[in-house]
Amino acid sequence: PTGQEVREIDAVVVGAGFAGLHMLHKLRGLGLSVQVYEAGDGLGGTWYWNRYPGARVDVKSMYYNYSFDPELEQEWEWTEKLPPQPELLRYINHVADRFDLRKDVQLRTRVTAAVYDESAARWRITTDRGDVLSARFAIMATGCLSVPKMVEIPGIERFRGRSFHTGNWPEQDVDFTGRRVAVIGTGSSGVQVIPLVAEAAAQLTVFQRTANYVLPAGNHALDPEFQRDIKSRYREVRKANRESSFGIARPEATKGALEVSEAERNAFYRAVWEDKDSELVSMLTGFTDTLADEASNETAAQFIRDRIAEIVTDPATAELLQPTGLFGVKRPVLGTNYYETFNRPGVRLVDLRATPLTEVTESGLETAQESFEFDDIIYATGYDAMTGALNAIDIRGRGGAPLRAKWAGGPVTYLGLAVAGFPNLFTITGPGSPSVLSNMMVSIEQHVDWIADAIETMRAQGATTMEAETGAEQEWTRHVDEVGNMTLYPKVDSWYVGSNVPGKPRVMYAYIGGVGAYREKCEQVAADGYDGFTLTQ
Ligand code: NA7
């Protein structure tokens, strides 16, 4: 298309991951014309880009899938407790085919700007391929962890070997056999990729800045009986997940960690550690105060440190791998053979706290004390989370005001769904919603349903625009902050508070009030005639 042709459409959806595809399906069901733009070469968002060895979701397959179609959820057979990336991608493509979604998705196209035209009450969308679209609704399904973050040292482009970021992995298989490989970063991605690279490589050097608490993933082939059981009562299972704190139903904790005996406490931690059916959040949800009280938190932290010391044979390496900070207020990490990998010959751990990286050279990496030579460098260094993908688009609302400027001090949203001054713009799992602090599928579906209902209500009322009110937005943002401050989350550095990106405002980027309570709030807002929003004819 040339820059001159402006196509009119009801809604544009940015991103074709789980969120964007479901939004497309829903809006189509309402009879809207929809255009989806997707930067990737294929569908799947996170599961398209994260193709590194070992990539898998850390929420159980039976809870990490769409619930909107009873036939789909019955007919799809998962094979593992925690499905690997290729299986997730197959599922997404199956859904796209089944609901005929591809025809409205334009791949290899990045939305560069979304500018609100006040006189027409429409969004003007432009892409890096010259598309120009005029849409009534602009829906951002851009993902929470979709803008990879690199190290902040010079020389990255000088390296002559192969470089990879886990969140932007090439499509073809990458062979590490016999090579000297560096992995920088020990978050969820690093922890997944390290054991598999170690099996193939001649030498693996892991550069660790902060040790993480890595819990055993306990992945295994899915028990057919478990699958049958969940499928036989899926409505009830989904309901329980939706009403839970993290989007994964757990038995209600009744006591603080220090209200029970040490033996009882450790028996619980041990059961979670050893049970292959444990959930990502099991260790966090056995006691009422693990995420709120430092002394309680420390009991879980020490239990895990003790396990690390048991597994890792070299005492200096074991010590370096033992985290010192709070447990669980950075994203919990699941691993398979992670600590065991450091017992392999040829695997070395480098402590970046003692000697930070200074430079990437033509042949490897440098710290103040040592030069390292590598054939391959894997950056498992994370993302500009929550706001990165939204701020990457030049979004301008009323009066041409840029969203980036409005968010210069941190994101300000109403419910993580909408922003004052940006009518008819919705963010799926936007900042200020539970999003990354939950089972993403539960949060995505809740937002997609809420947005579709809002659009349907607008049509029924003959409304042209829906816009968050400044007061409601301020109050919500204050509430997100306040609830965050009742927990231990703000006390540690993590991407939940933006501290992994230099210069990023330090605030709570997600809502920790729980997906159940959050859903009730969103439903109440809708029931009260979209309280806190202004609808205009
Ligand atoms: P994370 O969790 O942000 O982990 C990134 C890792 O990279 C973490 O260990 C960081 O250390 C490290 N890092 C980041 N920048 C640097 C620099 N400049 N130097 C050295 N080390 C660095 O990203 P992941 O991709 O692992 O996981 C993202 C989410 O995906 C995860 O939480 C799940 O939701 C799935 P730090 O801890 O900041 O000291």
C-alpha cells in the first residue's frame, strides 16, 4: 500500500499472540471489521520469538490455554505438564486455522504510530510497510515481555561469533556442539537455556549478576487421567482459576509461616520441592505472609539455599548460586537440572557482582579482571517489560499528546485497560493490571472479554467514544502503588518495578491485588455503566 491510501476499519489490533488472536476472534464475532498487525514472521507472539532450546511455559498446560471454546478445550491434547515452545506454537496455529484467523493478520509488519484524530474520533495507524489505516478502536495486544533488553556495555556489534537474545531467537535450529558459549543472565530464560546448551557445548560460561531461587519444574509427560479429570470439570476449574490470586487456584493459606513449627514449615517446603505436580506459585502460597513479611519469606529462602548447597558440589559455586535477597518477589523461576548443570565439567559460573562486564570484544567478553573468548554469546538479559512495547509505538492521544510523555514518570492507566486522553484505545494486560503477576491466559481472556463487552455496550448505546476519566485513572494508579507497597515486591530490584532498565521509573508495573479481586472490580465498573469512563455519542 502507498502512504496515500487510508483504509477505514472498525478496529486495529496490534500483535498476534494469544491476546491479539483472541481479540480478533471476539471482535469478528461482534461483526466488526478488524486488521491485526504482527511484527513477526508467524503467529504466536512470545511463543513465536522465544525459540531457544528449553523454552517452555511454567504454568501447567491444562491451565495455560484458551477457555472460550468448549470444543477447543476438549479436543486439544497436551502432552506435558509444562509444554515446550514448539507445542505452544502448534496450539496457537491450530487455533488460528480452526477459527480462520489468518486472513485478518498481516505479518512482518510493525505498527510505528497510532495518532488520534479528534475531529473524526478515529485512530490513524501507520506501519513500517507504509500501511495507513483509520480505525475506530485501537487495541494494543503488544505483550508484556516483548522488547528484548541487551547489556549496557559497548562493543556488542563488534563480536565476530554468533550472538543470540533468547527473546529473538532464529528460526533455524542452532547447534552448539563443541563450541565455547557464554550465557549472560540467570532469569527464567537463562535458567531454561543453560542446561541444554551445557549438554552440547565444549565449554559454557554463565555470567550471573543476581542469583535466582530456582525451583524444580517437575515437568513430565501429562498423565492422561489428570487430563481427563480436568477436562471433565473444566468450567469449575476455570472459575476457580479466575477467582484466585495468581490465576492458578490454590488452597487458601490460613497461617503465617512463623505461626507453625519449623518442622511443619519445612515439611511444606519439602513437599512442594519434591512434588512433580507443584505449581509455579505453590511455594509462595502455602502461608499467608510469604510475600508480605521478611522473616516469613526468609524461611522459604533458606530452605531453597539449603537445597542448592546439597546439589552443587563445588562450595564456591554453590555459594555464588545461593541468592541472598527475598524469595519470590522477583518472578519465580522453574528449572530442570539447573543447579546440577554446574557440576558438569566445562561449566563455569562468573560472578558479575564481583567483576562486572566492561566490554564485548571481537572474540568474546571482558570484565575488569579477565578476558574471555567465545564462539557464541547468548543474551538472556530480559525485557523492557510492560511499557516497552507500548512506548516503542508513537502513540498520540487528544491534542497530539504523546503517551510516552504522559508516562515519563511511570505508566498511568485506568485498570491497566485504558488511558485518559486516549479514547477508544485499549491495552490488553496493560500496566496496572495483574498481567505478569498472574497466569497470563486468565488475564488475557478477562481483558479481551471486558473490551469486547465495552465495545458492544457502546454500540448498543450509540456511543462513539469511550475514554477513561483522569480522576478514575489517578485513583487506580494510586491503588496499584498502595497495594504494591503492602508487599515485599518494591523492596527488591526486578523488572516488576522497572529496575532492570537503566533510567526506567521505579514503580509497580503490575497490580498485585489478585486476579479475582481485580476481575470483580472490572465487572463492577461495567455494571455501573462504565464508572470512571466517559462515553460520548
Ligand atoms: P529476566 O527475568 O529479566 O532475567 C534477565 C537476567 O539477565 C537476570 O539474571 C539479569 O540480572 C540479567 N541481566 C540483565 N541485564 C544484565 C546486564 N546488563 N548484565 C548482566 N546481567 C544482566 O528475563 P528472562 O528472559 O529470563 O525472563 C523474563 C520472563 O519471561 C520471566 O520472568 C517469565 O515471566 C518468563 P539481574 O537479576 O537483573 O541482576
